[in-house]
Amino acid sequence: MAERVEIFEVGPRDGLQNEARLIPVEEKIALVDCLSRAGFRRIECASFVSPKWVPQMADSGAVLAGITRMPGVSYAALTPNMRGFEDAVAAGADEVAIFGSASEGFSKANINATIEESLERFRPVAAAAIERGLPVRGYVSCVVECPYDGPVAPASVARVVAALRDMGCYEVSLGDTIGRATPEGIVAMLKAVLGEMPAERLAGHYHDTGGLACDNVEASLGLGLRVFDAAVGGLGGCPYAPGAAGNVATEAVAARVAALGYEHGLDMDVVAEAADMARRMRG
Ligand code: HMG
Ligand code: MG
């Protein structure tokens, strides 16, 4: 049997958070419901951040309340602090994510904290999640390049990964936030990170500004990673990463991993339906 690669669908969160038009909650719910039918095991569909910082995610509670939950699917939410965590629990998120950065410039711009301050803020969130039995995922942004600080040292990424591991994150997702990384940059970064966390507990989260995201997925597969974040229709971008294009498209990652002989387990007709829906939402 072919080896399995999981695509972690982040379209309803990372894909939509940057859209200027305020998307009606019914459209977001319809997108998540379609994705649930496509066969994803994990879908990130909420973000309990400040609505002043990211207005598009202000209705995350209503999204989680309105979706039809498919058994076996984990509906995930970003939680930057205890306030966000409590809101995520109240809304019934199945898992939460804390999100840090390997570069100081992006950390400050994105969550208004230094890297150290952010890790201090995440510690009680991770502890509270684990106490409740909720899986907690970690993100590290700017793993190769930062829009404010330029190139990022692999050792800086490894340090933040180790901190998230020590807090109990079951998986750490490595973000090429501005989508400018090359396979060489990804490999150099992963070699440092693999000294802290095994490949089975790492995910690649690649944006596709430079058009190399699928090559970066392929390079990561070579080092043992088997989970990749992607967004249907290539939706997205981060409001605090100027110039960043969308996440790598789910359809493109699925096609690449299938061509390489891996099984992704998705119904590509339903994925195409979701991608159409996503493109219409973008306007
Ligand atoms: P702050 O201003 O430093 O914090 O923001 P604060 O504690 O002083 O709070 C400011 C205001 O926000 C207060 O309201 C708080 O009550 C409120 P006010 O008194 O002004 O009316 N507030 C909240 N409201 C709702 N939910 C909360 C919450 N916390 C505080 N949880 C903070 C710090 C982290 C809150 C802010 O910087 C923030 O929300 N940042 C989020 C930025 C964001 O969501 N970025 C996109 C996601 S990350 C990403 O896309 C990268 C990723 O995809 C990986 C990759 O690609 O690299 C994951
Ligand atoms: Mg992202």
C-alpha cells in the first residue's frame, strides 16, 4: 500500500483571514462543510484573535457553532493567549494552536510581542489545553525568511520548535510565511529542526509567492515529513506579512504527492468543489 501524506486544510482560517470583504458566516460554514466531505482529518476553521487585528475572524465562534461536524474530523482554532483559548473552548474547538515566530520582526508585527514574551504567553495556553485533553499544535512563522528582518537562521527556528515541543505541542508546523523559500533553504532549516523534533511530529506550511511551494513539499518529503498545510484554491496570505501570497493550493499539493506515489485520501471532486467555492469567496 502507498505511504500516506496528510494535507491539513487551513483555507477557512489562513485562507480567509486576509480577505478584505467581510465574508458572511453562512459562506464560511458552507466551505467548512464541503471540506468535511472531502476527507480531511483536520480543518483549521477558526481564530480567536483580536477582532481589531483580524476582523475577518471575528465570527469564529459562529462558524464553529454552525458547521456540521463530521465524526473523526478535528476542527482547529488559533489561540494566541488565554482569552483566545477560553473562547475556543467555549466554541467547541477540537484542538488549538499557538503561533510564534522565528524572527523578532514578524513576532512584533503579528502578535505584538518579542519571541520570548510570546513563548511566556503560550505556556499557560498549552498547559490549559493539555489539562483539558485538547491537542495543541504549534506554529513557527518565518522559518526561512522574514518580511522585516530578512534571512532567518535555521538555529533560530530550532530554538522556537524546541520551546513549543517542551510545552507539549503534539506537532509543530513550519511556516514559510512569505512564500519565498527555496528547497535548499527548506532543507537547511529542516536539518536544524530535526535535531529537536522528529519528522513525524513536523508539518510543512508553505505559502506560494515564489511558485516553489510544491518543490518545498517534495524536499520536505525527502527528509521524512508527511503532513503539509494547504488551502483550497490557494487562498490566503497573512495580514502582517506584506507581499505574501496565498497558501499553497490543496489541489496542487494533492497532485504533487500523488505523482510521487503517496496516498492523500481526499476526494478530489469534492476538493474541486471547495476550491471553486473558495475562489468565489475571494471575489
Ligand atoms: P495586543 O494589542 O498586544 O494585546 O494584541 P492586548 O492584550 O493589549 O489586547 C488588545 C485588545 O485586544 C484588547 O481589546 C483585548 O481585549 C483584545 P481593547 O481593550 O483594545 O478593546 N484581545 C482579544 N480579543 C479577542 N480575542 C483575543 C484577544 N486578546 C486580546 N484572544 C494579540 C495581542 C495577540 C491579541 C494581537 O496581536 C492579535 O490578535 N494578533 C493576531 C494576529 C493574527 O491573527 N495573525 C494571523 C495569524 S498567524 C499566521 O497567519 C501565520 C501562520 O499561518 C503560519 C505562517 O504562515 O507562518 C499561522
Ligand atoms: Mg500561514
